[in-house]
Amino acid sequence: MAHGAFIWNELMTPDVEKAKAFYAASLGWTYDAMLGLGGSTYWIAKADGRPVAGMISHDALPPGASTAWFAYIEVDDVDARAAALPAQGGALARPAFDIPGVGRIAIVQDATGAMIGWLTPSMPGPHAEG
């Protein structure tokens, strides 16, 4: 992947098992479980053995999170890019944080109010294969 390219998508849902069954039946996805934030289970969805997306339960997210797909864009330096947001009309919704083995993530709001994740990968991994 490269700076400015969409790098990962994840589904936030109150019914992960129902979502997993839907995508398995409709797209042939398989799943691997891994430990997520706060001790929750984070599911890596795979197509033909290749990681393509993640799934997480609302239980692991802040109150009020909606059922939706959430996208991440790779950036070269999440901290520097986040610091420049106000000058570009954006805002920082969640300060940058680290996920071991994945990278550094910030949740930002663009100039139109849309939310997006920015990710600086720490090393190649499921989120960076493609």
C-alpha cells in the first residue's frame, strides 16, 4: 500500500456472528480471531486466505457507535498529518494511538464532517497485504 491509499475496512456491528455468517455465505469469507482493544475479539475476514477486512462488536466501541463499515487510509506519519488537520479544515476525533503489530492510528474528521481512520503501519501485516 502507499500513502493516501485505502488500506483497511472494518465492520462495527452489534451482531458479529450474524455478520460473519452473511459474508461467509455471500462472499465465501473465512475468519481468524485475534485479541482486540479492551480484551474483545477482533475478527480478521479472509478471501481466498488473504486478509480483506476486520469485524468488531459494538461492545468494544464507545457508546453510540453505529452499525457501519469504517475505512482507514494509509498515511506516512499519522502524528504530523493529524497536527496539520486544523489548518486544512479538519479535526482530530480521537488522538493517535498504537496497536501492536499493526501501527499508529488516528480517527479524524475531514472538512465535510466525514469520519475516517488514518493509519501508519508499523510493519507489513494483515492490514497492509493487498
